[in-house]
Amino acid sequence: MYNDNFEIDIDGEWHCFITAFENGVVSNFYDGVLIGQHTAPTLNITNKQLYIGSRVEDRRYWYGLLTCFTIHDYCFTEADAKGFMDYTK
């Protein structure tokens, strides 16, 4: 299972991007749509592996390919991710 070749259209609107980890599988969701999955030997996934930027010093947000985003939770399973996206609709 491997699909990291996806593009996200940045349109100036807020979107929901979630990375879920369950049973060694990392799943990426964008606005409720599964856009990529791959296996991972560890739970230690970094922003460099996600290609989304770098942490702003002493802050809880990141800057990079996406202008600015916030990390809301560090522990999502695939079911948690779907539930969170349903909650935010």
C-alpha cells in the first residue's frame, strides 16, 4: 500500500488535512477524502516526511508549503480521522 503522489490545491480557504496512524499504516485525509496511504515502521512521523514545512520556533504552528497550519491532535486512527471530519462539517 503506497500512494504519496497527490496534489493539494491551495485556494486561500481553510481545509482539513489529517494524518492517521493505525496498525503500521499511515493514512492522509484531505477534507474527508483519503488521498494517500503507506506503511510506516514507527509512529515518529515528522513534518519533513509530510513535506508540509517547518515548525516556527517556540510555537505550535508550522510554516512552509502550506502558509500556516495548526496541529490539533497528535493521535488519530483512521476511524478517529473520519469522526473528526464529520464533527467539523
